[in-house]
Amino acid sequence: MFLKPILSVLYLVTTICFSSVTSLSKHPILIVVSFDAFRYNFFTTETLPYMNLYRTKGTYAEYLTNVFPTKTFPNHHSIATGVYPEVHGVIGNSYYDSTLKKIVKISPEMYNYSEAVIPIWRWNEDQGDGRVSASFMWPGGDFTYQGKNITYSVTFQNGFDWKKRVDQTIKWILDPEKPANLIMLYFEEPDTHGHAFGPNSVIIKDLLAKLDNITGYLHQQLELNNLSDKVNVIQVSDHGMTAVTPPHFINITQYLKNGTYEWAGASPAIQIIPHGGFEDSIYTALKNASKQNGHFTVYAKSEYLDRWHYKNNPRSPPILVMAEQGYALDDLIISAPQYAKKYNFTLTNQSEFGVHGYDYIVDEMHPYFMAIGPRIKQQTKVDPFSTIDLFNLFCGILEIMPTKNNGTTKAADMVLANTSGKYSLGTILMMSVGGVLVALLLVSLAIVFTLIAIKRQQSITTTAALNKRFPQTFQNYIEAQHLLEPEDA
Ligand SMILES: [Zn+2]
């Protein structure tokens, strides 16, 4: 007499559980959004209603510290890997390869420096069990690591429609065959126009308002698809930006003899690679010029600051010339008139250009951080932390053990919900494993009781009648077992 209600409840629970599994990843879901060059204090200078709404509903830090040099590719890859540029090898947006005698720009060659460095998107999929990663234009996201591509990736296309990026993100999450549980979503603004017009321009103010709108659009789409309480969203940037005018452009190559060196990188940090035999003379010439000018510093490789974590890599240049904040070097002397031509404005001494790449302790280089979702604390402001710590936070949200990295658990301890600052990332992961074991035990008990119930029912009814009554239950169970098998096994 109690059989029918018991089986009805089991059917209902099974259907609810397994129907969600078939449309969404069974793993925690995380979207990491990067707005390139979105400076931390745009929150105080601009009206950003959507971003302010979601950052105060979730968790935010006033700013983050990033890595040296505060350029796009080194910083995005440190966010993605939790290791410093000297470890992942992306030491600049470009570097000079002394062996191949060429400048290396963004390419698999640049990103495949070490097999031991594993970006979060690769690491997520490597854990198997149906975990699926996606990259929408994230720098380096479309390259192979350990010889493998991730399931979904879109290569960078400047100016690609922003709403379509968000729409594709939602589609990946809802994919009926391979639902993504990690999406790296990149926007190249306000960096692209910031370089040409400076971070204080009306054009940048307009772009910041549009980035605020796209944040609103992302959350509206999550809500429309009933995903707001299932998806964690972290928004971050790689660096800020400062304004520089032409009177602050410094021509350093005038102090060097043509044909005695190579150079790579861009303002404010230019890499100098002297040809054999010219090391000392070039270093001395630049040092003397630096004393005269007073607005740039010259470092030999042995003088690179330890806290930069930039020195211990063969790609790091023998000499680095670093302009003081608010100053730029030769490359901007070349590119300023090119910007004026491309964007059709008159170049004057008052024209402002955007520059980043200075030491990460420079205030205007600081990125922002905000996060919201089921694994994130609500209405919480946390202390600033290093972008190096983001990798462990990602792993904490995704409930995977981090691979070896340079970060700490500071961000994970502060940002993850239900930790109350008491538990480390390791504890969270242990609890997650414990939770899975308990869930497995409950499912096993449910199956045993179901089978016992069926056996008893068979004495009073036929199998055909039972299948008619619960046609989907066992099919769902079989499908779910299939989904539980690791895809990468
Ligand atoms: Zn950038």
C-alpha cells in the first residue's frame, strides 16, 4: 500500500535531478569575463549602474594587484595559470628570440613555453567526468596545451559583436550534447580605443557605459534562461591605463648606434637585446642618457627586481628600459601619428594616448574584480589580492584540485561562499569530495529501495504494468550512468 507513493517520489526526484543533468553541466559553472584595461577606479569616475549593482550584490575588491609587465598577454596568462610570467614564459606582448633571431608575437610558440604550465580551461577538461571548457577570444585560449584543444574556442576578431559573444556563452552552457562548465569571455575594450584616445576621453567614457550595458545583458540572459542561481560570474581586467601626451615621448634609440641591437615590446617597457660585443657600451650609453633625462630607468637583467618574477626566463631581455609613469618611449613616437591617421584626428601636444605596462605598484595599472553566483559570498567587499591568486579561486568554484602554481588561497578563502573565512581552499575541496560520497550513498540506497520495491510489486502486478506506470525512470537512470562515465577515460 506504501509502494505507489514511494515510487512516485523516487520518480519525481530522479526526473528532476536527471533532467537538469541532460541540459546543464552537473559541475559548478563559471564564466570569467575580462574587460581589457578596465581600470579599478572607473567605478568612482563613471556611472556604471549594472556593474555597481552586481558587484555590490556579490563580492568585490577595490582593486587587484597584477603582474609585471602590466601588459595584456602576460597578465591574462597569469590569471589563467596562477603562475608568474617568468614561469609561463609570456614575458611581454612580444619578445625577441635570440636563438631564432626574430620577434615572437602572440602564437602557440609564445604560449607553449612549458608543458608544466596548464591554463584553467585545459585543467578543467583534464579532470574529465564531462567537464567542458570554452574560450571566447581569451588571449591564448585557442591554442593547444599538452597537445590538446579545448571543446569550444573562438579566435580573436577585433570588434566582434559583443552581444553575440554573450549569446554564444549562454549557448555553450545550454548545449544539449556538451554543456560547458567554464567559459573564458574576453572583450578588447576599453584597451583598443584607450591606446588611441587615452583613458580620460569621451570615447572611453562611452565604451565604459557600453561595457556596463553588456554586463547587464549577460545577467539578463542568465536570468531569462533560469541560470542566475546556477552560474558563477567573475569579472576582472588585466591592467589599467594612464594618459601620456607627445611632450612626454622619449626617444631612447637616439643614444644607440644602428645595427648594434634589437628591440622588442612597447612603451613603457622596451626590451633591448644588444648584438654580441655591444652589451656594455649599450648599457652604459642608456644609463648615462637616463641620468640626463631623468624620466626613464635602465635595468640590466641582473638588476630586475625579484618581486617582478620576470628575471628567471631565457626570454627576458638583457636590458630593459622603463619609462616613468606618464612617459612613453620610441614606439609611441611611431604609433601616435598612425593613430591620428587611422582615427582621423589632428595630433597636437595635448593629444592624450593610453599606456600601460608600468610596474604593478603604479596605482593606475590596477585591475578591478567583482564576482557573483551560488559559490560566491553575497554583499561582501574583500581586501585587494593578487591576480596570481585567481587560479585557485577558479579551482575552488569549479571544485577541482588546483595544479601547481604560484598563488595562495587568499582569494578563495575570502570570496567563496559558506566558508566564513574559516576554511581553506583545501577544506572546501575535501568537503566537496565528502559531499559527492554522501550523494553517491544516497543514490545507491534509493536504487536498492527501488529494486526491492519493484520485486515486491512484481508479486501483485506485472512488469508491463510497472513500465507503463514509470516509463521514464529507468531510461533516465541508464542515461545518467552514461553521463557519469569520464569522457577522457
Ligand atoms: Zn590588456
